Amino acid sequence: MKRFIYMLAAFALMGAVSCQPDEEVAVHASFTTDKESYDVGDPVVLTNTSTAENALIAICKWELGKGVVSYETTPENISYDQAGEYVIKLTVTSDRGAKKSSFEKTIRVVDNNIRPVADFTWSPEKVVAGEPVQFTDRSTAEDGEVVAWEWKFGTTTSDKQNPEFTFAAQGATEVSLTVTDNKKGRNTKTVTIDVGRGAISLDLLWSYPYDDTKDAYVFGTSPAVSPDGEYVYVTSTGYSLVCFTKAGERLWAFDIGKDGASAENNSGSIKVQSPTPSVDEDGTVYALAGFNEPNKGAGGSAFYAVSGGAGGGSQVWHVNTGVNTSFRLLSPAVTEKYLFIVARNVPSGHQNFQVYDKSSGDLVDERHVNGGSYGGVLPLKNGMVIAGTGGSHGMRVFFPDGAGKWKFSCVKSNGREHNYGGSGKDATCEAPNGTQPASGPGGKVYILFQNQGVRADKSLGGGVVYCYDPAKTVYGQTPEPDWYCPVKGDCAQSGMGVALGEDGTVYAATQKTGSVAAHVTAISAQGVKRWEHAADGDINGVPAVDDQGFVYYNDRTTGKLVKLRPEDGSRVAEIKLADELRSSPTISYDGTIYVNGMKDDKPTVFAVKGAAEGCAASWSQQGGNPSKTEYMY
């Protein structure tokens, strides 16, 4: 009986429990802010004060304005970068019964922030491709501080305050800096930087094969440019004087072999040396024609004045210089009134050093040079003229005689004791071999010779550079050099020579000899060797110097134009142009580099653009200047 009563009591209790109603679940969304009004960029501090009854808050959804949503219990780092009223809404959801409650509050954001001013500078100011540029932040924030930087260099970005950047290519490039202050105020500065060609840039602008004459050849002759830089003139042993515009348009050709000049040597080949044209201030072009080994020049070698430019190509005058007269490695030197040339194998009764009236072509004077001449003539502003000889005879020194002619400083009419490159005796001198001399702003003369051991032992170098001061050269006395410097390589009959940098550095090019490489050697204005650069192949020409000081030479063997750094002679850049380059580079007045050589067995002219904007303001190349006038100081 007791057991039954207990069971009834248990069932009654169970029934009583199961019939009680559910506990009430409720949630109440609520939050506070630390302020009612904020400045732009100020942090908004939220405190979640939501509560729940008989449950837990499982989800907090914050709607912070402008589509920003957070599901954190209490979001942090909240701020607004624009003024206005913002509704902040919090919706909470319980873990039991998915009960929801929402609460919202409007805050006010005011813009009292003074925006930062984005600004920057860069160094160097002149930007070139391939060279690093340092950018420096100059931004300011009047009522705060700049805390973030966003740089854009074209498509490249950086968040550094003061980044360094190297532009890979030339051209106009946008650079922008966006700065953010501590109140999230932002400002942007954008500039367009004109990125110039870098030192590593050597680009072919155009090329043109210019002489179809069978076996026409380029050896010794180099391009000449009109004084305005608009026209380029080239020749070859095909004996066509060809005019191009600087854009590469072929305008005309003048036949400088039309009066019988021959380029043949005794073997019947025209793969021989030929002169470089020169261009006068008025655009007149002067050209020589005639290699003329004995009995090859049926009509005689020729000296022409030809009208230049777009309307040119017409003969101004012509001089027959003799059946066998040979012109090798030179350009006609052009002064205010005269033209100076040197030659070999002149007719009987004539001399190898010749002076012409440039307006008429009339022969004004002629004088003997020892052994004839393979080239090289240098008139000076003081009236003196330095002329190349043949063989080991040095360079002849001519003085104006006061009567419109010249005299040479020797005891005997054919002596050489007072020649540059001599020892003061009528004996062996250094051998010029068609070398291209140079002069500097102070009037000094620089000459590369083949070293005959007159002053420097031959073991020190196959070439030797001399510096003479004409102001110390006295008529009838032995000239003493200011200095001499032996150099590696040779100076044979290949158009070698020197060019000068604006700082007075002398750059000498020598050719390969035996196991000794061809070299470009830098010598200080005081005669101290600064550096040596060994070429990959051979060199047959004179270096050239641009307005930035970089040095160029043509590598005969590789067909490359090579660019060297002036500080140490290291190779900066090179460009393959031809199959063979037996010429000197010409740097024009606008920095364009013109080169001629052999490509696909045809004489071809090339126009190359680098970073240069001109040639050096010095004796910068063969002929001294782009017009090849051989007359500057």
C-alpha cells in the first residue's frame, strides 16, 4: 500500500513540473559613446551595454554607417573621415529563441581638421633612366602630424616616407604622393617627371646604306654635320658625297669621282682609306677624293666645294690636285678665309701642305712636309699650323710669315729638327701615320704618335701622346713638349688620334698590335695616365666625348659603338651597328651620334640616340667638332 502511495506521489510531482510555463527570454540592445560630437578622424569609443534575461547574447551586429558592418562584441578603431551625421545601430540576438533587439544612436562628425599639405622633392633634379632618384617627403600638417605616405611611380607603389626609385625607361612618368595625418585627413600631390635617356641608353634611330658602288668601302672617313645640326654628310671609296637630314631622309648625292679621281690601289682594290668631309659655317661642304696609287687617277684627284642642305648638291668649285695625289686620313681644315689640306704623291713642282682660298678654290700657298702626309692638319687661332708628315718625321710646325703665307721652322728646307715629336736633331722623330691632332682652350696641342723611342722607351707602349704649348714654340728653335705619355697599343695608318674632355682630360685611341689589345687611354691635362680601357676588338679611329663627359669609340671588329664612363673607363653601354667600323663616331650638336661603317657589304650610316644632349664643349672628336673643321682654338 505504501509503495502505491509513493508511486502516485511521484506521478503527481512529474505532472506538476511538466505543466509549468517556459521562462521568459528577453534581450535589450544598448550601447553608449564617449561623446556626442566628434572631429573628423577622431576615434569613436563604443561601449556595449546590452543585456539578456534567461539567455546569452549570441550575435552583435553593428551597422556603423555607409555600409560598414561589424560583428564584434564591441568594435574598436572606429572613426569617420568625412563630416556629417552617422546613425550607429546595434542589433543583438539571444542564444535561446533567437530573440532580437535593436538600438541606434546618431552621432555628429564635424570637420575642424586642417588637411595636410602633400609635397616632395627629388634628387638629382634631372632624372634619367637607369639611375637611382632619391625622393624626399616635404609634407606638413598644421594641426597634427603626417602618419602615412602612399607613393605611386607609374604602376609601382611605396609606403616609405623617403623612397629611392629607379625609372626603367625614358618618357613622361606621373609620380604622386598621398599623405594622411593623424586625423585621417588626406592630400595628394602629383607631378609629371620627364625621364631622360640614361647612361645605359643607346638606341638606333635609323640607318641607311648610301653607296651602291661595287666594293665601296668605309675606312677613315666619318660623318660630318652641318653647323645647325640639320644635315649629315657621308662618303666612301665609292666617291659619292651623300646628304641626309637628321631624321634619316636621303636628300641628294654628289659624285666626287666625276672628274677622274680614283680610289684604286696598286692591287686594283678600293678597300682603302678615304677622307672625311667638312662643313663651313654657311653650310658649304668640302670634300677630297683620290687615293690614286701611281697612274690610277685618269683625270686627277679632286678637291670640291659643294652647296649643302636641302637645296644643295651643286658644285661651287673644283680643283684638280694632280693625277697621282693621294688623300688619306684627314678632313679639310676650315678657317675664316682658308682651307688647309695635306697629301701624298703630289705632282712635280708642288708641295704636300696646301692652302686654298675657300671662296674661290684658288691655291694660296704650299709647303713641303717630310715624306708626304697620310693626314692630320691643325690650324690654330694664332696663325700657326701643325701638319702631319709621312714616316718617322714628326709633325711639321708652320708659322705665318706676315705676307699671307707660311714658313716652317727648320734649318734645312727638308729638315725635321724643329718638328713636334722630334728630338732637336735632323734624325728620327715620332711617326704620326695619319694621326688626328687636337688643340685645347688654352691653345695647347695634343698629338698621338707611333712611339719611335725618341723620348719614351718603346717597351712602355707602342703609342705616345705629346703635349706642346705653341706659345712656347719659337721659330727656328727646338720645341720642348710640356709632357709626353706612352700608351698601350699602336698608332699605324688607321686614323687614330685624340679627343679632349671639358676638364682637359686627353683621350687617346690606339689599335691592336700583336698580343697587345687596342686601347682607349685617359690622360690628365698634366700628362698623368688616369685609366686604360682595353677594347674587345680593334679600333681604327678617334674617340668622341659627349656633353656629360662620357667617351665613345667604334670597335672595328665587333661593329659596336661603345660608351665608357669618364671616371674609370668602365663600359657603360654598347650597341651593335655594323659588320665592321673603321671610322670615328661623330657626336652632333643635339647629342645624336652618327657612325658609318660596313653592313651587308655596303657603306651604311647609323644614327644613335643616348642620354647626351650635345658634344663636349672642347675638342670633342675627330675634326674637333661635328662639322669636322679642325679649327677651334
